[in-house]
Amino acid sequence: MQRALALLAGVGAMVIGGLVVAAEPARNCKDCPEMVTVPAGSFMMGTAGDHKVTFAHPFALSATLVTQAQWKAVMGKNPSEFADCGSSCPVENVSWDDVQIFILKLNATTGKHYRLPTEAEWEYACRAGAATTYCGGNDPNEVAWYESNSGNEPHPVGTKRPNAWGFYDMSGNVWEWVEDCYHEGLGKGPVNGSAWEQSTYPQYTETCLSRVLRGGSWHNVPQDIAATRRSAEDPSVRVHSIGFRLARSL
């Protein structure tokens, strides 16, 4: 088995959960996030577990939340209310609209095509093939910064235990913007892992009134940082408990 893994590494492949997938380079630039490849597969999404989503192809997701240093390298300034937390802390106080500008600038600099993850991609990566309460386990203190252990502030990324696929802080630290428009239920959503862009209200067909947030934050109680917990905000809102991570199609 070790020889087989070594050979796979030599041709740019890796094994996750028994599946052989293409390996994503760790970083595309000095200030880019480290990306982890998520294998193709299927899972049952949501609290009810009755919405099956299938990913025909692997995709890449950043191992950690985007940091204050990474944001500043692209945008030139740090908008975070918790700037004193340090450069390795998650950037926060950024709107969904702000994140789209960040992504455009990052892509122009790197020549790559970063984007926000879809809600389905986010939950699939969070669960990592398991049925745990939180992203990476059943004990929130092991995997998350939240109300009981955060000291009422965010913390540097990657300081809690990652989940089985190598993702940190998917529960707690800061809420995470995803690409989708918010819908009350998931039953009529896409089954291929794409973003649900259709507006909930026909009279607003040109835009989304709110965008989905996942994961919970440093000031939330345990039920609000659960793997299936969903929330939403106006895409123009900036809050000191909301940040994001990046995705890429492969």
C-alpha cells in the first residue's frame, strides 16, 4: 500500500476515503490559501437528510478560512473589527459583495478561477463522509471556537482539530459566506452540487435578497455551529462574525 501511495504521489494524485483523486497544488501564490481536493461522491444534505446531492467531479476547497493577511495582500487594507487578533486570524466584517470583489482581484493576479463554495460543496466537505454533529466530531471543544471557549472573539485559523479531509474551522470561529441564494428548505435545490441561484420570490428574479451562511461563529451556542445549521444575510451586510473560505473547480 505504501508503494502504491508513493506512486500516486509521483503522478500528482492522492487517496481520500479510499478514492483516488487528482491532487491540487498547495498554493498558487504566496498569499493564496492552501487548497485541499474534495473527492467526487454523493451525500444526503440537510437536517432531514432527504436531499441527495451527487458530485460527478472532485473540487478544491481552502483548508482554512481566508485570513486577514491574505485579504490585505489582495485588497490593500484589513477591514476586520478584530484586527488585533493578528494576520493569521480569519478576515471578518466583509460582505458577500466585498468577497466577490476580492475574488475578482485574486483571479486577475493569479490567473486562476477561485470562487465561493456552493452550499452543497460546503456541507459535503464539512461532513467528510461522516455523520458527526459538528464538522469533524461530536465534541465542539475539539473542533470549534464558539461561545463557551472563544473568550468572545475569533482565533487564528487552524488551531482546532481538522475534520477527516483536512478542513479547519468549518464549525465555529466565523460564519462563512457561500454562493447560494437562501431558500427555506433544500428539497427543490440542485442535485449536482451547483449553487441555487434562483430567487425565492418571483418579483425579485434579478437578484437574491439574502445569501446563505454556514458554520456558526465564535459567539454562537453549540446548536448554531452544527454541520447542518443554516443562516442567511443580505449580501451587502458586514458583520464581525462573518468571513469565508474559497473553492475552485478542478
